[in-house]
Amino acid sequence: MRKVGKIRLASMMAASGLALTISGMAMAQDAAAPQNTEATTEDIIVTGIRASQKASIDIKRDSVAVVDSIVAEDLGKLPDQNVAESLQRVAGVTIERNRGEGRYITVRGFGPKFNAVTVNGRTLATDNNGREFSFDVLPSEIIAGADVFKSPQANLNGASIGATVDVHTLRPIDQKEQFAFSASAGQMWAEIADKFNPEISGVASWRNADRTIGLSLSGVYTKRDTRNDEFTIGAGHVHRSSTDSYYRANGVDGGRIGPNVAPFSNISMPSNLSPFFFERGLERYGFSGSFQVRPTETLTLTLDGLYSKAKFTEQQTGLAYDFSGGTLVEQVVEDGEAVYQRYQGGFVDQILQYDQRNVMTNQFGANIEWKPADNFKLKLDASRSKAERRGKENNLFTTIRRKNIDLWFDRRGDSPIYDYGFTSPNYPNAATNPQGITAHYYIWGGGTNVDDKIGEYRADAEWKATSNLTFFTGGMIANRKKTLTADEMPFGEQCAYCGSDRLLPTSLFSPTNRNFFQGSGPDDIIRDWVIYNPQQLVQLIDQYATQDGKAFNPAIFSPSASSVIDEKVKIAYAMANFETMLGSMPLTINAGLRYENTDYTSSGASRTVLSAKPRVDANGNPTGQNDIVVSGIVPVSFRGKYDDWLPSLNIKLEATDNLILRLSASKVMTRPTLTDLSPRQSIQTNPGNETISRGNPDLQPFRAKQIETGVEWYFADSSLLSFAAFYKKIDSFVTLITTPQKVDQVTFQVTVPGNGKGATVKGFEVGYRQAFSSLPAPFDGLGVQTSFNFTDSNAKYENAVANVSFGLEGLSKYSYSLVGFYEKYGVQARVAYTWRDNFLQVASGRNGEPEYFNAYGQLDAGLSYEVTPNFTIFADAINLNDAKEFIYSVSADRTKEYRKTGRRLSGGVRVRF
């Protein structure tokens, strides 16, 4: 067997400041680690990036399962400012960005709902509506590292078709140093917002000399103000004909079509255009801590805690071209698409949406590890986690309107931003002129509060029967309760002024002076409009409603938009590690069987649209809204239950001292995301965006069989060249099904998740890491880390609405990461570029059409200098290439969203003792 001794352990201690021994790591890592720990006699201490690389390489080398890891370079210092962005350096892992920040991960083509994420082996609650884990709730400063298990083991907590990601925090009792402290303070500059944002963090670890008691604490505070400029087709593209009631005027369908416009049928066109400024304020602090006691050599008690609290304030200020008013006087159609249109006497809305979200996430756990004998170990673990989201009471959605406007758009250019503009015959500079603005549509409050509570209780036993055979067994009881509590305004009240006959005072409005997409996009677009205080406007509308005898009240509790999912899971497993020799080659076999029993209830309420028709004024002209009548609330409750037997096999063959061959096979499952199981429904009523979305409590889980093989060549110290190929056969798949449903004169697109046909996913990944320490000085400080991923699927699900086929959500066919670094003479420099191919983001988005995230590549860089062993200055740059996020509908010439997030630069100081 390969010797694992002081060289490996010393490098890991220096790399992360963790000095994690086998007993301090995640339970799954215990089973994966080799049992031979015979030591050599030489100590080699490595620090920084190279040590972090070596630590992650050693974890991969020693594991029986297929695992890749990231390890903190130093106490409280992951290589990136976001855990997800660190994980994207791992072969087979890509991330999905949201307004410049990596929030979700995709592993081997499987998006966030297919990946289980745990913290210290425990499931962490999330404030998302589903069970998908959002990494932005975990500040990187309180994380010590993470392991990505691509092949399952029976004792891993987390059912997943994609991967199980276990994030671990600092454990103090096995630290190399008795006391260590690290802190950093800096400022981040966000380019578009032109704001400086403070960031402060600190980590401390203490243990006594006898390693019988230890305490670690970490904390971080961040205040961030950012801005994105975004061009969207707010309600997606729609298909219309010149004879539709949409073009009704004076009681005649098609009456809004001018004489110079040729009759047309089923032509695709944007429902509206919505350029807007998205401004976000974030104030977040997070803490984690661990207290350990080892009263005897055979007993270790560990208490862990994690707490994160964030306040998000978001304001979207934008235009909203709505083509439901005025006369269509010019149109150009190409290949069934309206690429140019001009309207006379129409209207242009402006939306200002204000949202406030207060998010809290915590987890508390206790672990007892007892080793009464050298060949037996027992672990008991209990944890509770809670996440909550609040703020619906403070949310506002306000719309103001300009009438008698001439407006146009032209999408024949090369930019994802369509040319657009509008003028008024009554006043100049229509976009920023405060004259002629009227009241229109308002939602006072509304939104959804989330409560997610998880309790897990597990026991694991390990028995080393012989020198080469170890048995593992255990079980877990878990309960998860996700409660969504929604408020909505009654239908009709939010549209008290949809006739737009109430003129608003000019004193409310002023230009934004923000210069939309400065230096980008077509020349012929509007780059500024008006801004106002939404709270002040809503107070004024409330006064007007009282004066005019109209109904206008804050949002109230909505049973049909609320739900409770109560999920209970019972798990038992048995597993064995067997070590032997195949000729002269060490062979390790890990085999196990896992049983999972899932029992859940889904409760909520439903309602039905009884009638729907376009709202018209006294002259029979459309006002840009629909009149909707819905039924009363009917309580609903469902119960589901299913059982799964999940075998797994991992084989590792050490062909030589530096060459490892792997083979893994397993059956896996992923439970449906909680939003799909919920009976809650959402009804959208704007013309061109009439949709009904609801869940399906009868869904069965995703189930798949998978196999993979790999080879790893450890050709030099801190160096690795690896290749892995995988194949997954999915037996059942949850897909969104959209069907049209006509109610009176309005056709709703009704979207419901359902169990569809299966699919196969196959691919390969290549990883290469090397520290060029053998080069002559000063080049011996150079190093590189790269990965390339290929994933393909035969999934061809049909979207009847768009008449196209789509594959798996989140699957990029190609992706790669390239990181170059230099570390010597106190200088630490890193340049990283990551790229992923386009992928399906939503199978059934606006109007039931599939939406894709375009190919995206981002360049980041970091530089630091160690002034003294205890004092370092640093600077980081994010998105140096000013990459844009582009989401399109069906095809790349049909923009859905185009975002400019800008560059972000940060700098500061770091101290360590």
C-alpha cells in the first residue's frame, strides 16, 4: 500500500490551517480514506496556493470514491470570494451566475436541484422556495473547504443524481498550532454603481497543549451596493395575428391595425420591452464556531454552529413598452418574426419595483465520536437547521403610464439590445419629462415569506473486522418542513387606475441620470428616464382611491399562493471496504446498499379562473389589462410515499505508485424539488402574459443508474493529470408541461410539472494540475490548474408552445477552467478564466417557451504581497473582461434578458498570528 505519512499531513496542515485528521473530517471521508497510516520520517512544510493544491490532490488520491476538493489556502481564506466560484475550478463543476455572482452549481450537466449540499455532513436549510442550495448564504471566510463526491457511497448524506457537496467548517482540536488568528479588512468597488463597499472578516482557533479541548470562531461582515443594467423582454415573445382581439379598437377585432400593415397570422413578436436599472443593497454578517472536548482518548464531543443573516434591498427602475395600445402603422416580418414595429397613439409604462428581503440561515449540530477499541468506532450526530425569508410587507410594484405616445422597436441589428425609442407630440424629451404621467397599476405589498426547518438524527458504526476488511452501518431519521406564506392583492384592486385617467404631479419625478448601458448597445436607444419614491407614490394613490371611491388596499394573505410541504425520510445503510492485492497492485473495493423511505404531505389551496376578458374603456379601446374573476378558495392536501434501494460500488486500483485506475457504479435518486410538489399556484393576467403555474404533489422522484471509469496520474509532487468518463441512464424525469387553456376571450398558458420519459447523460472530464517547483528560480513559483468538461444527453423533450425540443436544464455541452498562479518572494498572484457553453436555464419560461443562458466566460485575478509573515496586502479583480449575461428565448436572436454587471475591484490588508 502507498505510504501516507508526515509529508502529506504537514502539507495539509499548512495549506488550510486546519490540520484535519481522519476523525475531524466528514463521516463520508472516513470511509473513503485508506486505513494504512504508516509514517515516513521527513517533514516538508508548504504554504499558500501550492499547499492548497497539494491538500486537495491528496484527498482525491486517498479516497475510494470519486471525489474532488477545494481547501482553504490559509485560515479563513478560500481562493475566491464565493464558495461556488471556488468550486467551479473543480473538473466537472460549472456555476450558474445571477447578476454577477455565482449562486448555484451544476455537476456533470445536472443543475442545482440535482445536487445535494451539506455542511459538516448535515443538510442546511435554504430560503429558496425549493430545496436548491444557494451558495451566496455562506460567506467564504467561514468555510474551510468542500468535497465534491461524484460517485456515491452508502453512508453519504444526500440523495442526488448529480453530486453530493460537503462543505466543512473549522474544527479546532486537531489544529497544528495551539492558537491561530487571521483577519482581513478591505473595500470593494463596484464599477457601474461606482460605490465602495466594506468587507471585514476574522477567524480564530485555540486548543490546549494536550489536545483535549478546543474552540474556533469565525465571522464576516459585508456591506455591498451594486447596480446592473438590464434589457429584458419582460413577458417574453408571443404569437399574434392581425385579427386577434388583442388588436381590438372601437369594438372591432383588428381595429388597431393601420392600413399600411399587411394582414399577418401567428407572427412572433416581443410582448413588451423593458430596459431597467437593477440596484441592490446587501448587508450581511455570518458566524460559525466549533467547540470540541476530548475527555479521554476514546471520546470526542463536538458542537458546531453556523449563523448567517442578510438584508437585501432591491430596486428596479425601468421602462415597459406595452404594445396593447395605439395603432400599428408599420411592421417588418422576417421568417415568421416581427423584427420592426411602429405604433402611433399608444402608451409607454414605467415600472419601479421595490423589494426587501431579510434572510436568516442557521445550523446547530452535536456529534459524539466513541472509539472503545482500536477496531471499532461509533458516531452519533444530531442537527437542526432553519432558514427564513421575510419582507413581503415592504414590497411594492408600481406602474405609471404615458399616453398618446409614438413608439417603435427594431431588432434587425447585431446587439441583444433591440433599438427602441418613443416620442410625444405634446412635450419634448418624453422619457425624462415629468409632464403627462398618469397613475396606472400598483401592488401594495405582496410576495412570499419562507420558513424551512430541518432536523436530522443519525448513527454510524465502523468495525475493522480484519486488517483489510472494514464494515460500516448506520441510519438516519430526517424531517423537513417548508412553509411558503404569500400575500396578494385581490384581483381588480391593483388595477384601480388602469384607465390611466389620474394625472400625477410633476414634483414626484426627476431624471435618473444613470446612463443605461454606457458605452454599449445600439446608438439609437433611450438611456435615461424618470425615477420617483415608490412609497410616496403609493401613499398618494391611496389618497386618490379614497377620494375617487376606488378599492386600493395592501396585499393580504393568499391561501392559494401558499403551501406547506412536510417531508419525512428514514434511511438505513450497510457498507464494506475491502483492501487486497491484485498481483502487485493494491486494490480497494467499497460496496454498499442504502435504503431510503420518503413520506410527505403537501397542503395548500386552489382556485379556478371563472371568466377572463380584455378591459376596454368607454370607447371600446383596450386599456392594457384583463378583467379576471376567480373562484373561491378550496383547501387541498396530498400525501405521497415511495421507497428506494440504492446500491453503490467503488473500486480503486493502484496500478503503480503514481497511477490509479477507478471504476464506480450505482443507482441514485433525487427527490422532486419542493416547489414542484407544492399545490400553490400563480396567476398572471397582463395581456400577452396570461399564465397559470402550479405544482404537482403526485410527482415521483428522479431515478437513474450510473457508471464511470477514470485514471489518475500523479506524475510529480503537487501534480495530477486525471481523466474520467461517465454514463447516466435516467429512468424517470420531471419536466414542465405547458398547455393552452382558453377562458372566455383570454388564452392562458398553464404550466404544471409532470413525470416525463427518461434520458441518458454521458461525458468526460479532464483535469490537470502542476506546481512547477523543479524549474529554476524565479520560475519555480509558477503553477497551473485546468479542467475541461464534455457532457451530452439524448434528452429531447417537446415544447408544444414553441414547437421546439429541449434537453436537460443546466447542461452545458462544453466547459473549461484555466488558472495560472505564481507564489514566491512573498508575492501571490493568480489569474483565472472560466467558460461554459450555452445551456437550457428554464424548460418552460415566459409564455411556456424554453429559455437559454448564452455561453459565458469570465476573467478574474488576484494579487497579494506578504510585507511581513504576519501582514499581507491584497487586491482582487472580478470580471476583468466585462462579460455580459445573456438569456434568450428559443433562439439567440430573441432576447429574454441581457445584463451588464460590470467589473468589481477590491483591496485590503490581512493579518495572521
